[in-house]
Amino acid sequence: MGCGVRLRHSAHLFVGRNCILEEHVEIAGLAGKGIRFDDNVAIGRGTLIKPTSYYGRNVGEGMIIGENSSIGPDGYVGCSGFISIGANVLIGPRVSMHGENHEFADRDNPIKAQGVRRDGISIGDDCWIGSDTVLLGGVHIGRGSVIGAGSVVTKSLPPDTVAIGVPARVIHHRQEFRTGKHRPRRWDATVSYGREQRGRDILRLLRQGAVKGAGHAAVGARGPSPGCGGTVPWRSRPASSHAVTTPPTAPLT
């Protein structure tokens, strides 16, 4: 246990063997179903686990974390609605989980006075939740899923999927990585950048007057795309644009 750890209502806190609470972790244990950590659970520095709402007086439901799971630094777990985290789960830094949602349909009364809906959150075994992800009440993360950093999860996700975005959506299945069907986005970006760079090089030659006349033979089967520096098939351009008679006078950029 690190320095500055604060445990409130510790009689409702159940901790297994070899658990780690890093510096300045704060846990409010008062919950209807308690706070339970199985063996080898690690809670990162500055994480706050709070089962009771800031604005309400009712006691929250609590949470359970399976063995060998961890929550990264500066996390927030609002477990007014029950939160269940499976075994061998990796949760990155600054992830926040909100097991309840405020009611707001009545415009005649303050939102604060309309109460909350406790839908809870469930995370299956062997999941990886990227940093700065937000999990909202009522979602279930299927076993073996991966959620990209900065995502906002508003709906449940099936098992063995890769999801990312605001709101989070499935973009891959983990099986694609094993079969080689997935191609990293870096590869796609590199190819796109190469095409754009080639278009800029051709445009620079045109501005310098290095390519004159019809330009088709000199430039080849492709020419500069108007206004964006990319490339388009030469045959798709109007016939009047095939000839470059006077180089532009604008300065090079």
C-alpha cells in the first residue's frame, strides 16, 4: 500500500492476496454489495473509487474486480450502479467508469432533483481498455475485447472485437490479426502520403517551367490534381488541361 492511500468504511472492503494500492488511491467502501478485489489486483496512483453519487444520499451498489486485473493511474470508478470487472483485465490510465446516469426528461424540475438510473457496467475477462476511455452505464464489454484510447463506450460490445471512437464502434475482430487480414493504418497512411508527395513534386516542376508543351509525355500517365496536390488519372482530365503553355508565377511553397 502506497503513501497517502485513503480507505473509508473499510469494513465493506474485501481485498485478496498480493493486491497493490498505489499512492493517493481513495476508496469509499460504503456500498450495498461492497467493494471486492480478488487476488493480484493493482489499483494505480490517484485512482478514485466512489460507490455513492456526489449529489445523492442513497448508498451505491459497489463493484468487484477479478484476479490479475489492474486499473491504471488517475482512474475514476463511479460504482453507484454495480460494476463488474473480470479476470486478467488491463485498464489504462485515466479511464472513467460511470455506473449510473442522471434522469433529465422533465424540463420543469432541475436535473439534480430528478434522480438517477443505475444500469451498471460489466467487463468480461481478458479485456484491454485503452487510456482516457469513458464507459457509460448499461454497457457490457464482451470477453477478450480491446477498446482504443480516448473512446466513449455508450453501447455494449461483442466478444473478441476491437472498438474505437466517439461513440465507440467495432472496427475489427481479433481473429483478423491472427489470419493476417488486418493491415495497420500506418501502412495505408504511408501509401497515401507517397501519392500526395508525388503530386506535389510534379506541381513543383510545372511551376519551375521544367515541364512544358503538352506535358503528357513528360509527366506520364498521371498529372497533378487541381487544388489538392494529389494525383488523378490523366485521361480523366479535360483535354484543355493537357497543355501547359505558361508556368504559374506564384512563389513556391
